[in-house]
Amino acid sequence: MTSKADASVTLVCLPFAGAGASFFRPWAALAGEAIEILAPQLPGRERRIDDQPHRDVPAAIEEVLPGLPARLAQRRSLVLFGHSLGAVLAYELAYRLTSRGDDVAGLVVSGSPGPWTPRERRATGLPEEEFLLRVQEFAGYSHEALADEEMRQLILPTLRADVAMHESYLPSDDAPLPVPIISLRGREDHLVSSEQAGQWAAVTSKDFTLVEVPGGHMYLTRGAEPVLRHVETFAA
């Protein structure tokens, strides 16, 4: 993503299952000059389609960390964002950064219960058609690329790995994070309840805010505005 020299916030965006860094590219223009968008490209997607995707959260975080130190030296607020799978990736990244002494101004989690709450219905290991139907059930929508057989076979291994990574996830620590948290949820989200989204209050020793926005579980596919509006509150 393009660097913005005058930005007051660097927003690190971690992907939801199957997503690549390009999902967040339009956010840079919407964010204006105040927010720099940094979206790590994990293996198994887009320009890294031939790389083996991760199947556990700690391995993914180990890959993301080396790309961050230069950014942290800049005088601006660092905010982490993730939706669904991305929420637990952002949460674990926040732990790693704060444990080594880096300042994290805020954590914005979206479409996710608290990190200790496992998904009741699982998709890992299901045959292809059942797997895709289950993932569609979770998300409340189906990506158009999955309708094309050739594209489906390219995407499916990474989507399966991401789902397995999410469904096998266990938090690495149970101590509260010294980071303010905003939990976002679509009001019509049938996968994550308001009560579950509010579980993130127990994860922080700082301020917590639960925000409900229009839409379902994948409300953010309609635009970044509900997320960016709250990220701006962490500006230095």
C-alpha cells in the first residue's frame, strides 16, 4: 500500500478467510490523508498463490512481524484491524507487539466472538460442496469467484487452510491486553451475536466499545466507512 507521509494513524489490516491484501486497497482512498493502510499479504493468495498457506495463527503472525518495525518507528498511532479470522490474527499480533514493548494505540475487531469462544458449527474436513455451503452459511454470502470452477480450485486450498487455522485457534495468553478495543458487529449478523461481540470487553484492561453497524456478517464488503470512522478515534 502507498505510504502517506502526513498520516497520523497506520492501520494494519489482517485478512478474513480467503481474502488477500487487495481487498483493502480501496480503503486507502477512502481513508484520506489521516490513515495509512498497511495490509500484509499472507501466502496462498494473489501474487503469493503458489506459496503454502498457513494453517495456524502463530505461524501467520511470525510472518507478519518482520514487515512492521520500520513502520513502528514513525511518530503515528498504530491500530490493528481484523474481521472474523482477521480478528484473532490482529489480537495475537497485538499481544506480540505489546509483549516486546511496542505501543499499540488500538485494536478493532469485527464480526468475531471473544477469542476463547470456539465456533459451534465447523467446516474443517468437510467434502468440497459441503465445505463451501458451510462457509457460505457462516459468511452470509458467496464470493463470485467460487462459482468459476477454475478459480475455485485455485482459491479452495487457501480457504480450507484459513478455515482450519480459525477453527483450531487457541489464544496464546489469557492476560488482558493493555490496548483499547472496539468490537464491530453487523446488526443482522446471524453468526456472531451482540453478546458474543461484547466478549472482547474481557480481553482488555483499557477502554472497550461495542458498536453495531448496518448489515450482516460481511457488512464490510459494502464499504470501509464503518471501520475507518472508528479507527480515526485513535489518531495521535
